[in-house]
Amino acid sequence: MGKRLEGKVAIVTGAGCVGPGWGNGRAAAVLFAREGASVFAVDRSAAAMAETVAQIRSFGGPVATHCCDVTMAAEVAAMVEACCAAFGRVDVLVNNVGGSSAGGPVELSEEAWDAQVDYNLKSVFLVCKYVLPVMERQGGGAIVNTASTSGLRWTGAAQVAYAACKAGVIQFSKVVAVQYAGRGIRVNTVVPGQMHTPMVEARLAGQRAGGDVDALLRSRVARIPLGFMGDGRDTAAAALFLASDEARFVTGTEIVVDGGMTARCD
């Protein structure tokens, strides 16, 4: 069996990482490159992408980088143009930018709400807005949007804007999938659960456990029937299937990667 993305060009947004380890974007970029894709790695920070790029180059994978704020339309348009200039086409898009802010409607400021909507939902809209015409001209493509189990159910903390946006990503994907199905473009969502990514140490522990990483890890594992947390490589494996020709008859749906967490009722 050959490489599953041989000859394809993949944009991966959020391809950097806030620390050592396997974030969803880094894992997707590296795995897609191993599977033959030319990877166009996108992040706000070139430094955050350095380890991702180093890993891809260590096995000779083609990779180019682009710094872009995916909440800004002009920057997104320029990014997609840059990918086409570098590699000639866009076959796969992984929308992987996002992050949570704590709080319900009363606690969350209006400014924080707006920022969450821009970061988690508008970013998906904008990148699709500029990639879809490229894929349509080519006669097809595959888009994988990253949501969260927070968009399906309560996951242990009040983060109402994040949850609403991630639910929005799932429905956005369904609508676009049906709209573009006749044009050879598939759109699906990967829905990670309580993953142990570098974000846990860098941000979440401070938000939810007073900086106590071990306490946060214990509380997250306790919700998972399989008894351990996945990491970005598990998210990336699901995204790879959805991006590959193996999923040629899969569109408008989602793969939940959560160790069984959302299947239990307590």
C-alpha cells in the first residue's frame, strides 16, 4: 500500500505548538508529510512551527511555512495565494486553530465572547472561504475541520463561547459538505476529547486547576472510559483518514476521538 496522501498538497493551520509534545496541528502536519503530502504549515508564530518543520525535514518531507492570523480575511487570502504559488494547488485543508476561554454568559466579557467566536469559528469560515474556490477549480478536495467534544456536551468546565463555537464548527461542516458535494469536495469534522496536548501545561492548568497540572490530568482521565488521554497523534490519525481517498464516500459527518467520554452519561 502506498502513502495515503502521495502527491497531494495540504494546508494545516495551527501547525505550531505552545510547547514540546504533540499538539493537534503539529501531529497532523508531520503525519500528513509522512504519508506523502506537501505540507503548507500555517501559524501566527514562526517560532511555534520550528519543531514541526524540523521533524518534517528530518525525513525529507516537502514543507513550506506561512505566518498568518486566520481571523483576518486579507491575511487568509494572501496565505492561500502563497500556498498555490509554492505548490500549485490545495488538495487538503485542516482547520486546526482554536482555544478556550473560561466562563458562562455572566462571567465572560463581551470582548472575550467576540474573540472566541473569531478564533474558533470565524477562522474556519475564512479559510474555507478562500480555499473552496481553489478546490472547485481543481475539481475536488477534502476539508477537515477540528471541533471539540465541548461542542457536543458538558466536559467539566463552563466555557460557553468555546462550546458554542465548536458546535458551530460541526454544523458549518455539514452545511458546506452538502453544498459542495456535487463539486467533488468533501467536508468532515474531527472531534477530539480530553487530549494531553502541550496546551494542558501551557494554558489549561492555569485556567482550571490553579496551575496544578497533575490535578487537572487526574480530573480529565477520570472522565474517560478507556482510562487514558490521547494526544495530538490520535486526532491526526482521524484527520488523515478523513483527508485520504479511503474516505471517498464520507462527507458531512464527524469522527469523535475521546476514549468513549461522550458515550457515557455520568
